[in-house]
Amino acid sequence: MNRLSFVLALLLFAVNPALANDPEDGFGTIKGRITTADGKPAPAVTVVLKGTKKAAVTEENGNFSLHHVKAGNYELEITQVGYETIVHAIQVDGNAVTAVAIQLKISSKELREVVVTGGRNRFGATSSDYVSKMPLKNIENPQVYTSISKNLLNEQLVFSVDDALRNAPGVQKMWDATGRSGDGGGFYNMRGFIVQSTVRNGIAGNVSGLTDAANLEKLEVIKGPSATLFGNVVTSYGGIMNRVTKKPYDHFGGEVNYSTGSFQYNRLSVDINTPLDSAKNVLLRVNAAYRTEGSFMDNGFNRGFVLAPSLSYKVNDKLNFLLEAEFYSGQNTGLNVFFFPYKQTVSALGVNRADQLNIDYKRSYASEDLYQTSRNMNFFGQMNYAISDNWKSQTSLSVTNGYSDGPSPYFYLLSTGAVTGTGEAGNGYISRNDQYTDNSKDQLIELQQNFIGDFSIGRFRNRFVGGLDFTHHFTDQFFGGNTYDTISALNHENLDEVEYQSLYRSFNRTNMDKLYQEKGDAFTYPMNFIANSYSAYVSDMFNITDNLMVLAALRLDHFNNRGPADNITGTAVNRIPFSQTFLSPKFGIVYQPVKDQVSLFANYQNSFTNKYGARDPNRDPDIKTNDFKPEQANQLEGGIKLDVLDGKVSASVSVYQIKVTDVIRPDPNNANVSIQDGTQISKGFDAELVASPIAGLSLVAGMSYNDSKFEKADDKNVEGMRPGTAGSPWVANWWISYRLQCPQLKGLGAGFGGNYASENKVINSRDLGTFILPEYTVLNASVFYDQPKFRIAVKMDNLANRKYWVGYTTINPQKLRNFGASVAFKF
């Protein structure tokens, strides 16, 4: 704490002269860009700040600036020959730049579409280019999604995609990122199903470990089955997490940020943007970060580096390119995950709750040299071509390469009777185990071509996307492991250092290497295959009237699993014929009783998973033994969206039901074959509120309820029961912040919020019993001072120092109270 106080005092001393001599104190700047409907710059457009004498005319590139504007609420009036006059409210903060982007649409009668970023709802997002693969306002979209902006993450001092998700309604953390190739980032639950962050700018963007937010502009959480537009390789039945990255812009600027905190947390990040030519057609932006962190336990660490350069090239008014790369490298010790042994009953442990177990919450039980290394090298490219004023071609390529190597310790919770042989109910013993990866690789290549149109047929407006999609998945992963020993998990506080080292630090790299040399692997699990998907899809949002819209979409998907692949050449060997073709539909309807303010919506959405298994030739003699239909999930949803008080309040409430059918399960009469009649039901509701009702005050809140159960399963003991992977039925999130409005303290503010989750049944069956992770409420707070040239912030997470657990059929202790501080210099 002394070190943190010294750093903060030094930084305040350094920036104090700038504060004292800032001639713009209490005044702000408005900078903006006006474009036509196809994205071309709109020169010679008159921009007037109503109620003042300030005005500007846009330059050839569509840019304009209004300087020395006193803090307050204003209206911008935009006029140009051939366009109707546009008036839109805007809020100017003192000592800050308010960015405005306005798009005009040529018409002689209709109100032009206007998109304004800044000045309305500080944490809200009114539209997305990715959720429907075409530009569409949120209130027009029959699908529910949440946008988490970098403004919110800056207030909360959140520096990873995984932590950012605590702001998404209905999303619950299940596992931290493992760091293993093919596993992806952290595991989360949405609408009763496991979800990961595998999509980047609407296309495949897999990661292996903790995903740093250095290159994150915003995070879109798209609810429900979404394979119709995104395919089944990167989607879950619960939804999608889409990372929208930072893009280059047309002037020099950037930020350097240093953060430090509890458990030896240190992070340094840079964000530098610059034009590379005088015409500003070639733009470069580089984001990078290095992070190192210890553990709230007595042992453990997680460190990583990310470098994310992006280059844009505007060839002419019709054609532009965007090239991006992401390089991730990290090392981490195990996640301290506690599993339940196969077929061990809950009653054998003597307790049925995590807070009653005899295990030490802050003990790692393993040495720090049991760590693994992970890497990702991801490359992305996009070409945009304006075919006409109404049509655009978009070609995208994504190549993701994951790698991991090294041990990953984990533990089994053993009953007293299993260890002593007495049959006595009780707990307090664990087995210490390792599951390593050996030079494991995972590659995903996606090539996508979209044609996006906005046109009218008669008086009916159509917003259309048609696309072709090719996905290639090559994986060559090897998992192996063994058990090191069994120990008592508690009552070792009185051990001296020698005894402590002998017991707890004996589970180390040297001893595990010796064990593998002498006994080999107790188990191995290779994953090796090549699979290709060939898809075509169309989607159209059709305006029957200005207030009534219908959406229809369809995907044709052909999947071909070429079987095991040679781990050197990447060519298929020992081919197993396995291919499936499937049609995935999507429908939606939107009715706006109040145009652009109140929206009633409903949707039908579909996702699917390609499945392989063995049929009973006696039951199905005319069907190949490996020919199953894809498993599919169908969602019905309806609700209401609001965007009222001139955008100051946005809200949505929806109810849904997802039914998973054609689930493959073992034949109860023949364990060597499978039948495809399993079903699962998941239903509930989601609610979200994003508001800035008065100047300086911002609120984000969400609540959801989920009821999941197996209707027909591979085990009669779980039929009618909630799956152990479905998470907590009730989850909630909230964050409220206020920025002082007096000119002398402009930019000073504070935030407070948290997350709630009800009891989570991670084991839930008639024969094994029910094991519960207790409900929890975790509270967080921050204080920040944000100025045009710098930002200082401090935070405290888990204010009450609450012990709580998450789990994916497991028990995972979570971080206790922790402090953080950050300073950023902006240029």
C-alpha cells in the first residue's frame, strides 16, 4: 500500500501544473464527421450549435470542429442542399472532446437516418454492424444483445474480456481461462448453456488463455442460438460473445496506461495511432500490453503479453482494406479446480455445500513450477468495396492458431471412507493430479464473403445480407496425466517450513517428471482431426411499414469431418466418412408503436451441432452406422425494447424457451450403440437497463432467470433434473456511477456495483445427490478522475472479502478482496 500511495502522489504532483494552467477549464470541444449513406465524406455541410454563435462547415473529408464550447446540453443543426435539416441533442463535458459521427441518407421526404456517438447515453450503444451482419439499430433488431463499452471498462478498471463479462445480464462465470489450446478463454453460462468468447468482429477469433482487453473497443453479447448467420463452429446454444476491436483513425493519438494492485498485479499497456501518409489514406494503430499477476492463494501466477497491430488502407472512395493481427503469449499455473470422483455420492462427503468442505480456501496445494505455456497467432483481413450507393461487398478472412504445452494441476475431493477404507462419511482429503498438454495445436480458418444491401422495392425498404462462408478446423492436441498423491487438505497451519515444503511443495515439476518416467500416463486423450464447413446464407429485414418489420434468414451448411490428420503435414489419414448437410432458419418480427422509441419483438432462432456415433444395424438396417442428424436447438422469444427520453434510457425485457432435440445418448439396451432421441428444455427471461437520466449519472443493470431440465437423457437419474452445467437460476448485475458537474471538479466521479448469483447445483442427480455452490453477492467500487490529457482511477473489488465459488460440475474458489490503481496519459 505504501508503494501505491507513493506512485499516486508522484503522479498527482506531476499533473498538477497542467491542471492549474489549463485555459480550457470548464469548456469542451466537439469534433465530428459527416458522411453519406454509403460512407463517403460529406463536404460543405453546415453545422450550427443552436443557441450560440458557433458554426462550422465540413471539410473535404467530412470533418468539422467546434472549440471552446461551455459544458452543457445543446442541439446540433446539420443542413445541406439535397438533405433535410437534422437536429440532434448533444451533451458537452468540460475538459473533454465529444465525438460525433453523423450519416446522411438522401431523400426528399423521409427523415434521414442519424447515428450520433457521444452525448446521449455514455454506456449505451444504439446499433451494431455485426449482430445481424448488417447495420441495424438495436430497437429494430428482433434479437436481444448487450454492448459493453470501453468507457464502462475504464471506470471499473477492467483489463480483460473475461472480467468485462460481469456487466452482461444473464451471463455467469463458470471457469477461468485454462490457457490450453482449443479450450478458448473463460467459460461462461448463458441461458443454461456454456459459452466462450470465440468471435471477433463477427468472424472466428479463438483464443487459448486470458484475453487482455488492450485491443477491445466494445464487447457484444448476443443472446440465443445464432448459427443461422454465424455457423455452428463458433456458436453456443446460449449465444455468442463478439469482441469488437479498436480500429485506426485519421489523426495522431494514443494512450499509455500503467496499473498495479493486490496480489502483485502489474500491467503496462500502450495504444498508438498515426496516419502513414499526408492524405491520411494509410492508417496504423498498435495496441500492446504486458501483465503479470500472483494469486490470492499462497501460490500461483498468471502472466501474459499481447501485441495487436492494425493497418487500414483507403484505396479510393469505393475500396478500402483492413489488416489486423493478434499475438498472445502467456504462462499460468493451474486453476485450483476441485472435481468430484466418478460415481462418488454427495452423501459420502458428509456435506452438500462448498462452504462446508474441509479444504483451505487460500491454499494452492501445488508448486509454482507446475505451469503451462500458451500462445495465439491470429491474423485478420477485410476488404470493403462500395458497389453502388445501395450495395457493398465485404470479404473477410480469419486465421487463428493456438498452442499450449505443459502441466495443469487439479484435484479430486475424496470422501473419508474412500481414503481410510472404513466407509465413513466425511471429507477433507484430496488427490493431487496433473493433466498436461504436449505441443498441442489448434487452427481455425474462416473465409467469408458478404453482399450487404439497403434498397427499396416499391415503397418497401429491404436491408439484406447474403453470404458464403468456408471454415477449416485443424486440431492436433494431446492430453495426458496421472495422479501424484492423496493428502489431507486441512489442519496443517502448525507445520514448520521444512514440513510445509515437504508436503505441499512436493507436488512439483521434478517429481511429476519422475512419476511419468517411472509409471507413464494413467490416461491419454488425443484430439486429432480435420473438418471443413461450406455454408451459404441470406437474411432480409423487410419494412412492411415504417413501424412494422419482419426478418427472415436461412443458412445451408455442409459439414465434412475428414477424420484424423497427420500431425506434421496436416493431411487427412485413416479417413472416417462423416458428412452432414443442414438447413438453419431464423425469423423475427418487430412492431414499433412509437417509432424508434418503443419496440415489440419476437423471434425464432436455430443452432445445430454436428454429431457422430454408432447406430444399431438391427434397429436401422438402411442407415449407415455413423450417420446421425445434427443435434439442434430451437428458440422462441418475445419481448419489448425501449429507447426513450432522447436516448437517455434504453431497456429491454424478453422471455424465451430453447428446446434442444436430436441429442445422441447411449442405447439403454445396447451400450455399444447410440440412439438420437434426447431432449433438453431451457426457458426464462432477461432484463436490462442502460440509462443516463440526468447529467453525470449513469446506470447499467441486468437480471435474468433460467429454468433448465433434461426431458430425456442418457441417464434416467437426471431426467427432469437441472443440468449440473446450467449455472445459477438467478443472476443479476448492476453498476451506477456519477461524475461531478461543477466546472472545478469536472471529470471526477465514482462508481459502485456488483453481481449476484443464486445457488448453483453443480452435481444434481437422483443417484449421486445434489451438491451446491452457495449464492453470492460480490460488491465492487471505483473512484476516477478523467481529463483530456490523463486519467487516474482506483478500485476495490469484492469489498466484503466474500468467499465464493463458481464451477462447471466443479468447485473453483474465486478471488478475495483486491485493490487496484491505474494512471493513463493520453495524447
